[in-house]
Amino acid sequence: MAERITGHTELIGLMAYPIRHSSSPAMHNEAFAYLGLDYAYLAFEVDNDTLEDAVKGLRALKMVGSNVSMPNKTVVHKYLDKLSPAAELCGAVNTIVNENGVLTGHITDGIGYMKSLKDNNIDVIGKKMTIVGSGGAATAIEVQAALDGVAEMSIFNIKDKFWDNAQETVNKISERTNCKVALYDLADLAKLKEEIADSYLFANATGMGMKPLEGQTYIPDKSFFRPDLIVTDVVYSPRETAMLKMAKEVGCKTMNGMGMMLFQGAAAFEMWTGKEMPIEHMKEVLD
Ligand code: NAD
């Protein structure tokens, strides 16, 4: 470390609370070291009360940028100069890029998901997908998929506090993209089966299958899947959720959330450094 950090080293931050558990600093610093890039990535405990000052600090220190996580993702736009189309549609920012004092907010979670599909030779553009969820991860995926050219999207969610957001996402996607989108109650399992039946891809974008819901799935049985359906999960811990296990047993091609995590970081990395993240090396390190 002493050898790597110099007077020229550029700083990139991560503003969230709690944040000490994050794997992002290890990921980005490994990539900087591997490519010999003179940047350092540090996590800062920043909550809504200190966020404005932290962004002012970013400006004053001429930091290259920052990642932003909870509880700041839906708040930080207030302190920025510009937003990417996806960040504006999602109402959330996870990456700040500082270009000569102009701070732009981006959301790279959806980019990460779409890139991880591509990395697995899955092409959903022009096709139909069915997706469950309307929280942060789901909204980012839904907005990016619609912006990238998915033709049709059926969104399901339980009728909880996220339902209104699901409705809002559907409205925004309808108004701002060419994607045909509809929202259904996840309690209507007959509808879920019907929508999956003519979809190219099915995605879980909720925490179902992860602690405290590990081992569980809302998919009642294998008859909901068919061998040529692609089944993806945002969950990466465990690597194989109960839903992905069921899909594999049916013969479906599956993808867990590791790729999304890696590629959302890679997208931010590229925005800050102008260099591609060494993906294959990072896959080895992260596994
Ligand atoms: P969130 O709290 O914003 O959203 C939670 C979502 O889960 C909502 O749609 C909610 O309605 C739904 N939900 C909650 N309980 C449910 C249940 N019992 N049955 C069905 N749906 C239920 O959470 P988030 O930030 O969107 O994260 C969701 C998952 O995505 C988490 O497992 C998280 O680890 C994962 N995630 C992965 C990545 C990645 O890069 N792979 C990135 C972000 C989040």
C-alpha cells in the first residue's frame, strides 16, 4: 500500500451506512492494482444527515467520484448537477462521476444485470421477460431492460409497501420507452404461470431465496418452468437459490446475481477510469 499511494493518487469513495461489510473496496482496489492504475477506493460511513457535506467534500477534494448505497441512493440526486436517463427514471443513484466539477449521478445496477446477461450469451433484446420485484434492484433492472430494448415486460410484486413504486415504474417505462409493460399481483399465481409461459426469460429481483428467506421460493412447482426458459436471480448468497435449483432440474439455463454485482461495479469503474475492469481476473478473485 505504501508503495502504491502517492501524491498523485486519485480518490474514489463509497458513501453509505452501514458500509464496513462491503466488498466493493476490495473489488475496485484489486482491479486498480492489477491494471497499475493510480486510484484508491475507500468506504466512508455517510448517512442522510451527513450526505450533503460529504458531496461538498467530494467536490472540494476533486475526487474522481463515488459509489452511493443505502440509505443515500434515493436522496443524493438533490446534491448533484445532472442525472443519467436511467438514474432519473429509477429515482436512484449508485455512482457519482465528477467531470471537471460537474457531478453526474448514474445507476449501474441495471447496466450490470444487462451486461451479465450478455456475458452469459443471453439476448433478451426485442423479447419478453417476466420479473418479480419493485425494490431498488428490480427497478434498476426493469428501467435498464426497457431502455435497452426489451419488447415486453410483465412485472409481479406482492401487495406490500413497494406496490406503489411498481405502479410508478410501469407508468414511467410506458411514457418514456417503447417497452410494453404490465403489473400484476404476485398472489395471482395462475397469471404468473401464464406470463412466464410466453416469456424468453424469468427474473427474480427480490430477496426471496436469501436470508431470512433462504431455501424458499414463490414458484409453486416445476410446471412453471420449461427447458428453454432462461431463469435469473439477483441473489448471489447463496450462489444457487431454491428457485435456481428448481430451474436447473427442469433443464433451464440459469444465472445468479454474481455477474450483476461484478458488472455494476465494472460499469462504474469504466466511468471513473475510462478503462475496462479486468473481468476474468475479478471473477477468479470474487469466487
Ligand atoms: P428492496 O428492499 O429495495 O426490495 C425488496 C423487494 O422484495 C420488493 O419488491 C418486495 O416487495 C419484495 N419482497 C419482500 N418480501 C417478499 C416476499 N416474501 N415475497 C416476494 N417478494 C418479496 O431490496 P433490493 O435492494 O431491491 O434487494 C433485493 C435483492 O436483490 C436482495 O437479495 C439483494 O441482495 C439483491 N441485490 C443484488 C444485487 C446484485 O448486484 N446482484 C444488487 C442489489 C440487490
